[in-house]
Amino acid sequence: MTTSLPRWDMTVVYPGLESPEFTTGFAATITAIDGLAQLFNEAGVGQRATPLPAGELSALFERVIERMNAVNEQVDTLDAYIHAFVATDSRNNLAQAKLSELQSHLVRMDQLDTRFAAWIGTLDTDTLIAQSTVAREHAYVLERARQQAAHLMSPAEEDLAAELSTSGATAWGKLHSNLTSQLMVPFEEASESTQLPMSMIRNLAFEADRDLRQRGYEAELASWATVAVPLAAALNGIKGEVNTLASRRAWSSPLAAALFDNNIDRPTLDAMLQAAHESLPDFRRYLKTKAQALGLPALAWFDMFAPVGHSSKVWAYDGARNFIIEQFGSYSSTLSDYADRAFREQWIDAEPRPGKRDGAFVCASAATSRASLPISSRPLAA
């Protein structure tokens, strides 16, 4: 590379983590959460024993859901903003501190989400939808809440589960992200010993040189082995919490709870798995053909992503950017314009570097899920 690769431009939200604007926005978000909790308490959401008349109920629902959507938008923007710093540099102590501070307040949002679901579970949602335009616009949310309400523990148990999550699965997930993003891999390159981030080591799988691919693969496995114990503990801690809560919430299995969280049903999952199973002969035939093209009796794991054929072309980032936009444009101008905007406004953080999470990911997954569905589960990491 002759030019530096782009990084996310987060100044469209706040100038920086130390800026007065961020401090003000953070405080405003916490105040908004406080206000939502006060509304829930004053209205008796999830606590009222006597049903409200239909007209009053419709008005209250509209007031609650509109406030929840507004607060969720603030929370999700702040959450995604902080995660953008943590995900690309887990050694950023200020970002980590702000994330921990925010997560303590997100516990209260989770508790309010649960109260909302419990409340909806007590209502005649069909009548509510018939009487309220806002309720009709949120019919899917109401149905999801009704289903979730059937799988809630007692209010005290749900509150405790939310409070423990920050030192449970959320903490284990943070450990996994921090550990994997900071892991440096010893590697021999051009007869010199160096240390590379795991993301750069894994990129060696796409090299044409088979020896380089193999050495990268072996270096990767050796480095993962050095952190096997904490990573196994993180996985066990997360899945242990999932299994316990799924049982306590009367799900038939952790899989059933996961299907609900991901908005699909078992027949859909089975159909996808069946399609994958039926495609295995085609994949095997492809892999055997690729081995022949590479002059190998069979593919090793480090050959899976090896390039086939030869090319002397070197792609600069700008050239790759223009190629993507052009190819998208041959299919859809809307898609091409969207890609162009993503590049132009620096929605892409392209550079692999120490402290950055590996793989392709976004930091707005929490915002996407919660804005459309107030009762959805908050991801462990964005």
C-alpha cells in the first residue's frame, strides 16, 4: 500500500470521546432512560392489577411505545458509537471505560424491555390493534412481546438476571473480544521474526504461495492454543448462562430460544440445513476439482481459499473501490450509489491492526435490532 487505508469516520455522531458534545449526549441518554423508567412506574406498566378502559389503554400504549422508540434510538446510537472505538482498538481505555459505564445503564433498559413484554402479555392485543393506528404499525412487536411474555421468569428473577448479565455472559463476551483482538502471532517473514495481528495471519490463507499459506495456518493454530483456556472459559460461561435461562424461562431448548431471538422458526432452520446438506456433493466435487487445478492430490485446510490461476495485477484500495461500485452499477444504480456513499463517507474501517477485532462486522447491530423491535435481546457485542 502506498496510501493509508480508511478508518471509520465517527465524527458524524460526536467529535470524539473526550468532546463536550459526547459528554452531553451521554448524559442526555441516561436522563432519557430515567424518564422512560419514570413513565413506566407512573403508568404501572407491567405492574397494574386493574385493566384500563380501552380508550385509555390505547392512549397509554401509544405514549409508551413512542417514548420507547425515541429512547432506544438514543441508546443505540450511543452504544454503536462507543463500540466503534472498542471494536477497532480494544486497548482504548477511555472507550472501554465508557462502554462499561453505559452497560450498567443498559441493564435498566433490559429490565424495562422485560416489563414491557410482561405488560403486553396481559393485554387483548387484537382489540388494541383494532383501536390504535400506532398499535397496528407495531403489530409485529406486539406479537413478539406476547410470545416473550409466555417465557418470562418472575419479575424479581428477570431483574436479577439482567443485573447479573454484566458480570456474566456480557463480561465473558468482552473478554473474548479483547483477548482475540489483542493476540499477536509470532511469524517468520523474509527471514525475520515478527509479530502480526491475527487478522493479518488469517489473510495469508488467500496467498498464492502454498508454503506461506501453510506457515500462516500453523502459526494461527499455535497462537490459538496459547489462549485456549480463557477462550474455552468464555464460551462455557456464555453458553452456561444461555442454557440456564432457557430452562428457567420454560423454553423447550436453548435452540428454541435462539430461534425466537433471531426471528425464525424451526421449519425455516430445517429447510436451510436440508438445502446445505443436499448441496454437499456439489461442494465436494468443487473442492476435488480445485485440488486438481492446484496440482494437489487433495486440499489441506490451508488450501481452501487459495487462488486458482495466476495474475500479476496488484489491486490498490482505490482501484478495488471503483471496481466494486462499477460492478454493482451493472446490476442496480441504487446498490451502486449505496456502495459509493459507504466508501465516500468512510463507513468502512479497512485496515487490519493490533487491537482490532478480526473478521467482517458492523457496530450497529444493536441499533438495527432494537429500533425495529424494542423487546429484542441486546447482542453481547456489536
